[in-house]
Amino acid sequence: MEFWKLAVLFLSCFLGGASIFFIKRQDQTYLKLILSFSGAYLFAITVLHLIPEVYSVKDHNIGLFILAGFLFQVILEQFSHGVEHGHFHTHAHGHSHHTFPIGIMISLCLHAFLEGMPLVQSHQNELLFGIALHHIPAAFALASILLQSAQSKKRILFMLVLFALMSPMGYLLSAGISTSSIGNLQQYFGRIMAVVIGIFLHISTTILFESNVDHHFNRKKLIAILLGTSIALAGFFMHIH
């Protein structure tokens, strides 16, 4: 078990959320660039690494589970309002100023838990850093919602710790399944990964489609997207030679 991976997952998420107390919410340029980079990187890693690996098990129903994961993420976003891909203002919809956003919290935790599961398959750490980067703006958006819903600083930090623990827990469960130390779930591991791939496809493509929602050219976001894709491609070509 590589505990440093768990530390990276936890700290990127927790520190990304805790930065709400130090960064002005009006100045989110760098967070949005990180989001664009991570979206492109996550999409490229999914296409170059995860999809070929999950199809290598020769299960003809794998596509059904990828589609199920994609649709499951669509359902999750009805409760999270897109916080997992960096929507900073969605808390205004359907929540009073003092209401704890329980639906957002539950759906985000479930999303983060599932995101940690494929990491046990990725031995080159590309996916680890992609998810870690992706969690920074997501955790910041969650903390912003909690702050605006009049939660105390102590409660916000507690919720950030809970959220930050989800991906490490998903990683640990996945490691247990892949080694057959948890029940007899090894035979379903490929299908579980396929569901997670569907989630990744939805998240990453949504980020990319929304990165220029006003259809205006943005050079910095374009560079971030191209950089994320290029790094994923560089890692891919390095590992096939």
C-alpha cells in the first residue's frame, strides 16, 4: 500500500477547500485554469489508459457499465449542482442562506469515493495527480457553498476533512477488491472500473464544454487545456516505448 498516494489525495482536497479562508472568492482565475487543465488531463488519461485497460478483460458488456456511470453522474449532478466540476455559484439555486446543503455534500462525497477506485489500476500516477488537481477547485466550490450557507469555520473544516477522506477510502476499497481480500468481488472489478470511467467522461467533457461557455476565445484556458492533454500524451508515449 502506497500511503503517499492517500496523502496526496487528502491534502489536495483539504487544502483546496481550506484556501477559501485566504483567497477572495471574486478572484478565481487560477482555480479556473486548474479546472481546465485537470479536465483535459483527466479526459486524456481516461481515453489513453483507463478505457483500453477495462476493455482488455474482453467483457462484451463493458460499454453498458460505462454508459451507466455516465448517466449516474448526470443524476448525481441534480443534487450537487455541478460543484464537482467547479461551479462556484450554483449554491444560489434552491438553498436558503442558512440551510446546510446536505444533498450537495452527499453527492460530492459519493462522487469523490468513486473517483478514488481506479487509482489501484494506475501504476504510473498520472490519474492520481489528475484527480488531485481536479479536487482543488471542487473543494473550493464546496467550501464556498458552506461558507455562504452560514456554517461555522469549525464545521466547514470538518466537512472538508470528510470530503477529503472519500477518495482515499475509495482507493482502499478498490485495493481490497482487486486483491480479493474483500469478499469475492474481483470478478466484477472491471465493471466497477467501467462505471467510474463513465463518471470521468462526464466530468471531464463537461469541464471542457463549459470552459468557454460564453464562446469567447480565452488564450489562458486554451493553453491550460493543451498543456493538460500534452502531458497526458507525453506520459502515454513514454510508457509504450
